[in-house]
Amino acid sequence: MSALESPVRVLHVIDTSRIGGPGKTVLNSARFIDPRRFQIHVASFVPADAPRNEFAAAALAAGVPYFPLVEARRFEAGHVARLREYVDAQRIEIAHGHGYRSDVMCWIATRGRPVAMVTTHHGWIRNTPKQAAFATGARLLSGLFDGVEAVSAKLFEEVPLLARRRGRAEIVHNAIVLEDYPVRGVRAAERTALGVAADEFLLGVVGRLSVEKGALEMLDAMAALRAGPVRVQLRFVGEGPLQAELQTKISALGLAQRVAIVPHRPDVRPIYEALDALVCPSRTEGLSNVIMEAMAYAKPVLATRVGGNPELVDAPHTGLLVPPQEPSAMAEAISMLVSSADRGSAMGAAGRQRVEATFSFHT
């Protein structure tokens, strides 16, 4: 690029309030992309009474040009108009949507402008007919876009054939920044805070408490575990619509002494240090940042064989894979991890090597 050329201006529009996987990827991309080539802008939705929610605060702290869209929890023509004004004022050249609503709004806002429209498919939630309809509509609409990124090979199969035939689609895996996950020596203190004894085996499920994340099946797996020489503890870390139902089921299954829900934390890194293994019992996944983060801490991973999980977990070297919605298979895999500390340590070490080699922003 010559000295007279200016960087390409990219606007990411993301429908999130938390620092989840997609949000981390967007902000980390802004950290590592060459500013001489691209200038990254970010827009997200914020409530009127809390204009600096978790994601917005992180974007501002990172020094990324940030544009808030006041939340209405519905599609608003005013949002489209404000996006169009921002695109024009900042001379945006690429609009990059993340999520159903963001995709539709960006698509409408950029029509008639010299702006390329791109989206990333992070994964589809189809728990209800409404969600399924949104997923289908957004997926089909993406076939008209200038570029479609899928975070896993499994999701790439769902990219509209039109986009694939025109060479407008590709697989772009998520990645993490390894130096953001240092071991700080807090394992013992964090386990004490979580109510876990030194001789107990601690499993963690980190993420949104919703049906597609497989939390209900995880409880069935815990109930199926036989008593052994090592007591198994489970901590769900997160919040979501399933929380009350989970709490009720924990009590109904008599698991209150072994299972607890830890409220959402902006920083879950101490949790990873405390764990003996991470479990991802999801019914569907894109490419899980949580799995990559656990691997960065050299933790063995037990995951369901869905979405991008098999691309992350090289079973049986870095962890174990089981069919989704099969609590008995999950319980058997947990028993295997509990019975062999050496095997779990070897899996964790191999996982750390795998994320360094394949899923780091530096590779």
C-alpha cells in the first residue's frame, strides 16, 4: 500500500452484550490486524439505561471506534437509519454482521452504497420455531452477500450453495490470544471459593444456560455417575433462560451437594485454573472459544461430537468426544477421566500444544 492510500474501513455489527466467543474474536481481530491496512469499527446494541454494558465497555477500553445502537429487542427502522448515517460519515467500505438481526440491518443499511457486505456464521440456535425461522432466513440471505465466513467445517456445509459456487465463502476458525490466559496460581483459592475440596474432581460447564448447550443432559450424566473413591463436583458458570429449571432439576435429582450454578463472570480465567476438566455437553456448536480457553490452561476436554467440537478436540489425544444428548455416554467418559489423572494430564498438555499450533492469533 502506498503512502497515499488509506486503510480499508470495516464496521463489525454484533448482537451481544457480553464478552462471549464472537465478541472476543471481533475485539481480538482489532488488536492484531494491521492498522495500516484496515481500520476496525464496532457497533453493538446497548440498553437505554446502561449504555456501557460488558461488551461496549470492552470495546471502548480497547480504543476501538465504537457506535452504540440503543436496544429495543426488536427490529427498528431507526437502527437501520443510524447505521446508514454512520456508514456514510465514517466512509465504511466493509460491513460485517454477526447474528440474525445484525445481518439484516447491515444488508438494508448498505444497499445503494459502495460497501461490501460480509457475515460470519458462528452457529445457529433453533430451540423454537421462531429461532429456526430466523436462522433459515439469515442463512439464505447470506447467499447474496459479498462474503460469508463459517467458523467450522460443519457450519460451512450450511452456507448457501450460491455463495460457495461463487467463491464467496470460506472457513475461518476462531482463535484466542494465548498470553491472555496466564496461570496465576489461584487454583487452590478458587476451588475453596467454589466449595470444592482438594480430593474432589471438579468439572466445569462454562457458557450460556440454555437448551442448546446441553445443561439438562449434563445433570442426567451427573446423576448416572456411580459413587467412587473420588467425589465428582460440577459447576455451571453462566446465566441464561434455563437457570431456574436447572436449579429445580438439581434439587429433584438430589445433586445439591455436588452441583452448583456460579453466576456469570466477566473474567472466568480463575475458573479454568480450578477445574480438573472442562465439559462441553452442547447439542449444537459453532467453534467453541470456551474449549480453546480450557486447552490454553492445559485442561482435558470432554465434548459432544457436534459442530466444530471435533475440529478442536483431537480425541483421544486432547480429550474425549461423545454423542450429544446421551447422558450415559457422558457419565462413562467422566468416569474415565476421573479414574486416570495421568491420562487427563497428558490430554491437557496435548491440548495446549494443539491450540498453540492451530488456534492462536499468532499462527
